Amino acid sequence: MAGKPSPLLAEAMQAIAADVASLFDALLPVPDDPRARLVEAMRYALLGGGKRLRPLLVTATAAMYGVDRGTALRVGCAIEAIHVYSLVHDDLPCMDDDALRHGKPTTHLAFDEATAVLAGDALHDFAFEILADPDTSGDPWTRAELIQVLATSSGWNGMAGGQMMDMVAETTTFDLHTITKLQQLKTGALLSASVELGAVLGKVSPEGRAHLRGYARDIGLAFQIADDLLDHEGDAALAGKALRKDAEAGKATFVSLLGPDRARDQARMLVDQAIAHLGQHGPEADLLRDVARYIVERDH
């Protein structure tokens, strides 16, 4: 599974990481009052690393339709704030109880549990502050649709719903169909939203987004299968977090249900399918194609 991103993708990942860090730094100054600890915890979680895959998907999709990068970057930062809040809460002792995230102590250990809860709450709200700001889009209808897409994908019918299913999986045996549904919500919903948000910025009609939804759905499942494979056979030092926790907890995964070889084949088939969805596009979609390939080749 291990591999390096293409030169095009490597350059894009380096650029998005720098741009996301710069914008978060500008949007979240530390106040000179007792709120400082909260904002410091938010910044610690936001600026702590990560692949920035979701902002990359937003900007890459938006670029295909000629959207200004600065606008797309703000939307990418909004969805990254949701993703990071979910990690802060997911790492808490009441959920996954993790000690490491991106090779650093998790937020509740670097600060304390109460601060981590508040930081996660504030990051969730921060995402919608960004989307509702006229600086993100001068069109109120676009802002409303951006908010609707992100809210739906992060709530009970998206990421949070998938997290609840994941918690139930600790005490219930799930079949492949249910595991697929779980991962489409827990992992896939925000990845799909990233592509959808880029299309919203590009003024693509809902009917005209069907191929992009297909692409996003397939890379979302491929991403989770790759994660399960990394959890099964990866290097914790490279991953920057504890591995093999699902197996220890007795949770069903794509790897436990299919076996490593079938799971790997399924991930590759999904990537081929995702790339096929982009057939109507030319070189402007090459970055999205490279993202799909990298998803199953990465080593962390």
C-alpha cells in the first residue's frame, strides 16, 4: 500500500498545508483575556498537522470551475474545522481514549478534558462562522447552500451518525452492509461534502454533480479500507497514532470481514471506479485523479 504522491499532488499538498495554516492563524488570534486557553487549544488542534485532504478536495474541485482559490480555501478551512473538532472529541476518554494524534499528545492531554470539549464545540461553530461570512461568498444563496451541505454531512445523518454506529460496533457484530453504511457516514460524509462544496462554489447544478458524488463516494470507501489496512499492518510511528485498536476492541472492519487481500483489491477497484466518474473532464481533473490513487498508496 505504501507510496508517494505524484509530483502534481505533492506540490498541491504542500501548498494547501501552508495556506490552511496561514488562514487559520489569521482567523484565530489568541485574545488577551481568559478565553486565551480555549483559543490556544483550538489552534493546537487545528495547526497540529494532518494531510488537509478535505481542503484539498474543496480547492481542487472548485478550481475545475474557475473559482477563486481564496474563496475555496475559506470553505476548505470550514470543513477542516469540522474534521478537527471530530478528532478532538473522538480522542476523549469517553470515546476512543487516544493519547496521540499526528504524533503529538491529544488535545485533552495537552490541555485538559473540559478545555478539549469546549475547543471541539468552538471549532464546530467556527466552521459555520466562516461559511456564513460574506467574505466567503457575496451571494447569500451560495452561503446558505454551503452551510446546509456541511451541516447535513456532519450531523446525525452524516459524520456524527457514523460515530454513533462505530460506538455501537464495540458491542454488536456488524455485517459488511452495515460496516459500509457506518463508514460512508463516519468517514465518507465529510469527504463527499468536500467535493460537493467545491461544486457549490462552482455554481454546478445539483443534477450536474452526480458524477462528482460518485467520485466522492468511491474515494470515501477506498480511504476507509486503506485506513483499515494501515491499522491492520501499518507502522504506528508513521501513522502518528495508536494502531490495531479496532481489532483489540473486537470491531468488525473491512479487513476483518474481507481479509487483507480482498480488502486491498476492493480499494483499488473503488479508485478505478472513482477515476472513471471523472471521464467527462480533461486535465483540469488530474489533481482529483491523483488524490484517488494516493488514497490507496499512502503509508499514513
